[in-house]
Amino acid sequence: MAELDLLRFLAALAVVAFHYLVAYASVWGDRPAELFPALAPIAGLGILGVELFFIISGFVILMTVWGRGLGGFARSRFVRLYPAYWLSLGAVAAVYGLTGAKALDPKLSPGEYLLNATMFQRLFKVTDASGVYWSLWAELRFYLLMAILVIVGVTYGRVLAFTGLWLVAALAVKLLAEAQLFDNEVVREIVMPDYAPYFAAGMALYLIHKHGSSWLPWLYVAAGYGLSIDSALGRVHRRIDQAGFKNMPVTDISVIITLTLIFVLMSLVALGLLRLKTSKMLTALGGTTYPLYLLHSVLAVALIPLLTGHLPPWATATVTVLTSVLVSYLVYSFAERPIQRLLKPRRRTQTPTTPAVQVEKASVP
């Protein structure tokens, strides 16, 4: 689905814009929103690029597990997630271990870097080696929940039941916590009330894409949309509380409009009304997305302080973005893909009467 490749890449660019033009004050040595005052209100909305990633993951991961066993699902997730992640982790360790870089330094010990290599560092209360890794912990928990569904068996009715129960649980956990009646950390980690609406909406949209429109999946999409507005506003408000509105100039109405646009675009994809012809360029953009998401922070740490003394801010940002995209494409083409081919199990030679198996492409931030 070429349209999802494009949306994933645009989501990654949005996150890059948010970090480079709004968030990374320690990297610039100044408040980015003051360096880019005209762009900051729009770039600040790039924080919602991760929300788009989560909806796409709900859509694509359900597509991936349909008709697949637990072993195949686990293997596909491992091969998709870890090669580029390990490369990015090595880059982070190299930058802070071999240079004098201080911005965004997680200050980890060698053992903590090794724990980061498992991607389960948050389970042990260890800091992420890179700030962008936080979303991968949400993705991993989503995959674990999907593994339960795979074990039970993926059918239309079971997916509807699973999605509905997850949305109800997310709403209940959030309301009980706000009323100070119940707030258990383990339950919150499992249910993910802040992120469940996006994954669940993506799953419902895939049901619509696969089986056609029906009132219950659309009800789930609407519920996910309503709950996601509260979650997105909460995440933006926390950022504003930390940095101040001057340094995160994003309004509530702009968040709601952006989130609405995200849901509309994904609904058009589900209905088949937003279709793009597959091309090598879109496939490359889709493949570049994950390395770009993982590497853009460490590349900013390496490049922006080096360039700021020689170029104006707009030129520094432009060069850093273009370099990040180029490096990410090279990593995808010459490192990630070859490693994935090595890790994938060899397929048996098929007889002429055996239908070829089509490998579905997965989506991660």
C-alpha cells in the first residue's frame, strides 16, 4: 500500500521538524522556537507524527497477523524492528563515547546500553539511549497484546471483541485514575490508555478496509478519535508545561484539526479512496522511515553544533534534515535490508503447484 509508505514518511518528517525546529534547545544552544518563529507553530504539531505512526501500526500489524501463526508473527517483528534499532543504538553509543557531545546525552553505563539493546529497558526503569525510543516500548506492548490475539485466532468477530474490550478498558483505566479511585502502574502499562485509542482505531480501519463498512468498526474509529483527542491534548499540554507556550506555540484547536486530518486520511485509505500507484520512490521512502525516525536525533547532535557557527539557522536545519534522510536511506539500502535478509528464514523451494507466499510489509515508527 504505497499510500501508507508516503504517510509513514510524512509522519517521520513531522517528528523531525518538531525536534529540530521546536524541541532540541540543548542541541542548538538556543530555543529553536525563537530561531524559527514563523515555523514553530506548525513544526510543533509534528509531535503528533507518532500518533499517526500508532494508527498505521494498528492497521498494518492486524493485516500482517491475519492468517499467520505466532512464530511467524514474532519472527517478522524481530526482523523488522531490531536491525535498524541496533544500528541506531551503536551510533548513539559512538557519538557519546567517542566525541565530546553533551546535548541529549543519556549518560548510560555500558551495561545500560546493553540493556537498551533488548528494547525492554523501560521494563527495568533504565533510561532510553535515545529519546525517540519511547514509542518503541508502546509498539512492543501492542505486539504482545496482538500475540494474545494470534494465539486465540484472528477472525473478524474476535478482532471486533478484542478491539472493543481494549477501548473500554482504556477508558475505564483513564476515568478511574482521574477520579483517584484506582491507578495501578502495571495495569496502565498493559492497557496503555493514552495510546490504545490509536492502535484500536487503526485495527478497526483495517477491518473496514478488508471486509467493508459496518457500523461497529466505525463506532470503534469514532471512539478512538474521541479518546485520542484527550490523549493528544494531554501530551501537548505536558510539553507546554515543561517548555512554556512561547517555546511550544501549539494551540488546542490546531491539535484537534491535525488529529482530525490524520483520522480522515486514514479513513480514506481504509475505504480505498486514497490510493497511490506503487513506485520505487514510494517504496524507498517507506523503507527510509524507520531509520530516519531512529537516527535523526543522534545526527542532529553530531551536525547542528558543528554547523551553527558557519551557517544561518535555516541552512543548518535544511542541511541536517537532508543529511538525515540521505543517511537513513543508505542505512536502509546497504545495512538494514541485507541484515534482514540474513535473519529471515530461508524459504523452501516451491513446487509448481504450491502458491507463492506474499510477505506483507510491516509498519513501525
